Amino acid sequence: MPDLNQRMISVWAGTVLVGLAMLAPLGVNEYYQSFLLQVFLVIALAQAWNLISGMTGYVSFGHAAFFGVGAYAGALFLTWGFPWWLAILKGAGVAALLAVPLGFLTLRLRGPYFAIAMLGLNEVGRIVATLWVSLTKGGTGLTLSPTLLPSLDVKYFTMLALALGATLLIAWIHRSRFGLELRAIREDEEAAEMVGVNTTRNKVTAFVLSALIPGAVGAVYAMYTSYINPASAFDHARNIEMIVVVLFGGSGTVWGPIIGAATVMVIREMLWAQFPAAHLAALGVLLLVVVLYLPGGLVSIVRERQQKRPDARPGESP
């Protein structure tokens, strides 16, 4: 019964937040609408990173590579005459197709070796985008004509749908047998194999799903900014942002990336306005404090309160 109550609270809280997000364009100006769009972008990327790294324990420092691939693929398909929605789908598809062979190759590595391999993947993507001038225009970048782009409202609701879809996917996986097997891999991969878990299939499936989301988000981002170049598409800071947001909110949980993204984005915006030259350093110190004293993220505060209840069940988590 407590688990059912917790699930109902989560459903109601999620419904209210989605309702407010859908009504927001009616009551805010373009600045706040753009800010919310960026919050949705960070939520979707954080949920994607949470799927492969938070649930399987394979820490990726290169998921921005799939974001960059999706951004370039979406921009190119748009310039080749495809409608914006089909360009987003194709951008996501290209990123997912790329993830299949990469997953089989890189997921043989563990620990820091996997992390370094993924970091190298992001750098390879940036170099390819820089050198393949005939397709990407190299360092000059791709500029999208305003006549090809959807309106800000369309981009806003598309990014909201991606954030919502990524969250629902994580919520479903979290409660499914697939999610249970992913957490078993995170805790002890050899033991999981011994009890019959197909670790290779599960890891590659999670890896491909976690690449599909950044691919779609990257395509929408290219339409939002109307310009991309290798530095912006394969930005290392975006990898750090995904990791920080998930750790800040709570790794391996459904609500952690949402809470982390909203908190980090608001704090970053406030610090940027007050201390434009030192906001990144101040944010880094704040995050360091949270990681040191709240290793389970902000979600761990709620979890500890639940576990102190007389009727609490072991393992309950938001």
C-alpha cells in the first residue's frame, strides 16, 4: 500500500508539472519559454545518460557524441527538403544505428576504460565534423534558413515531448524486468551472468536507447539555434552537464534527473545573471558540496525520510 501511495503521488506530481509546462507558453514571454525549452533539453539528455550510466553503472563521458550526430543529421535532412518532424526522427535513427556497433565494441570494456573510450568517441565526432567539409562545411558550420524551421512553440512542445517521453521510458524500465536486470549488472555483472541474465543484450539495448534520445534532442537543438558547428555539436561541457545533473538529483532514479536539471538550471541562470565571470566556478563548488555530503543526490533526502516511516519497505525510491 505505501508503494501504491508513492506511485500515485508521483503520477499526480508528474501530471501537474506537465500541465503547467503545457500552459506556460500562454503566460510567459519568449525568454522564459526559451529557458524552459533548455530545461527540457537537459532533462531529456540527463535521462538518457541515467539509463546507461545510472542503471548499468557504465559511466559514459561521451554521450554528447550522439547529440552531435543527431544535430548534424537533423540539420542535413532539413536542408535536403525533409519536413522538420521527419528530420528529427531521422536524426534519432542515425544516432541509434551508430550506437549498435559502438555498443558491441565499447561495452566489452569496463570502468575507466569504457569512460575513456566514450570520451574519445566525442572527440572523433568533432574531428570528423571538422574535416568532412563537403558535408558539414567544416568549422564554418551549418546555418539553417528560417523558412525551413518550425516556430518556437513547435520546438518548445517537441522538446517537452522528448523530455516527457524519456522520463516515461525510464519509469517503465525502472519497474520492469529489464530494469531489474540492468541494476543487477550494475551491482555485480559476473553474478548477473551466473543467474542467467543476458548481460550483452541488455547493455547494448540500454546503450542504443540512451543514444536514440540525444539524437532526437540534438536535431531539435539544431532547429532551435538554427546554426551548428563542430564545437557546439560535440561540446565536452554537455557531457559534464549530463553527469552533474544526474548526480545532483540522484543517479539511477526516475525523478533525480528532473530535480537535478531544474535545480541546476535555475541556480546556473541566477549565478550567471549575478556573477557572469565566476558563475561556473561557484556552481562547481556548490555541486562539489552536494556530491560530498549528499552522494545519493537530492532524491536521497526524500528516500531517507521514507525509510524512517514505521511502514516503510526496504528499497523504496522515488
